[in-house]
Amino acid sequence: MTKLSVNINKIATLRNARGGDRPNVVQAAKDCERFGAEGITVHPRPDERHIRYRDVYDLKEVVTTEFNIEGNPTPDFLKIVKDVRPAQATLVPDAPDAITSNAGWDTLHHKDFLTDVIGELKELGIRTSIFVDPDVRMIEGASFIGTDRVELYTEAYAKGYPTNPEEAIRSYLVAAQKAKELGIGLNAGHDLDLDNLKYLKDTLPGLLEVSIGHALICDALYLGLENTIQLYLRQLK
């Protein structure tokens, strides 16, 4: 069964817009778990425009499902991950000024760097995942750096799904089959929602986890957080 990890960055964005502690990020994470989420994801960035570094440490004390910390493996990011030791660290090559993640790793060009980072994290018992485009060469490159999983960057799929689902998922299916062949676990994330999630889950072999934040929180404004999480879980069953 594919697990749902709820990215709570947008909860922090709302809090930071006004200052203070409303909504409370820690309580939101606890509520997501209570409502059925099987993981909590955060993506701390250097400018702390949503999740703050302090939040990551606070969340470590309360998250009882799988805690996933994603981000660019800078020294500051790696210090947090090594301190907190989440269930999973997802490495994302986003620039400091990026609004959101917008590309996967070139696992061939960055082979040595990623091998070193992943080795350090795995020594601490942290499962590793790297954010990649649906490119067979990048999946093959991932097999040489020792990562446990890859997370397929699904923006292109989400954009193409409304007009041609079969074409939109074609490269993802090939990438997923290659990951399965190489023994690499498969995650997915970015722009997944209630419209396109079920088709992705039903089509990709061995999809272990999806990380969803923006669309889920937007839906929760209208449908309520508990109901929304249940609706997303139904798409994954």
C-alpha cells in the first residue's frame, strides 16, 4: 500500500504571515497523524520562510509516524538531519531562491557528492531518498550512489494529466520499472492532488510513498483537514 506523507510547509507559511503561533505547526502535525496521515514531511529552507529550523526539532518530539525531512543538503540542513535523525531524509537540489522544488538531481554529475552525503546519513540509520526527474539515466545513476529510494518529481505528470493521462505518465512508468529492476524504492511528489493521484498510484509499480502538501492544504480550506486526509487516503487504497 502507498503511504501518504503530509507536507505541512503551508501550515507554517500561514503562521509566518501573521507572526505568533497560529496555526500551531506541531499541533497540525499531531492532528494530521490523528486523522490518518502515515507520515509528516517538512522542507526547511535557509530563509525559513515556512518551516523554521526550530520547528524541525519540535516536531521530532511529537511525530509518531514516519518523519521525512527534505531539502538541499547544505551544511546547515545536514546538521539538522543528523541531530533529529528522521525516518527518511529526501535530498532535493533546490536553489535558495526557488519558490518550490523545480528539478531533480543529475545523479551522474553529482555522483561523488551524493555518494558521500548518503553514506553519512545511512551510517546514522536514516533512510535516504533523492529527488529525480523521470529519466532512466538518473535512476541508473541513483543505483550507483547507494540511495534507498528515489522520489519522482511529478510536476510534468500533473500538468499533462488533464489532457492525456497515458502520455503524461509514460516516462514515469519507465522510470518506475527501472527503479524496481535495480532494487530502488519508489516515492513520488509535487502537484499531486485528488484528481491525478489515483491514476499515478494504480499505474506505477511499487509506489511506496507520496508526499503531498500544497494541494492537500488547499483542499482542507474547503473540506476540512480530517475529511481531506481521508479523501487522499482513499485514492491510495
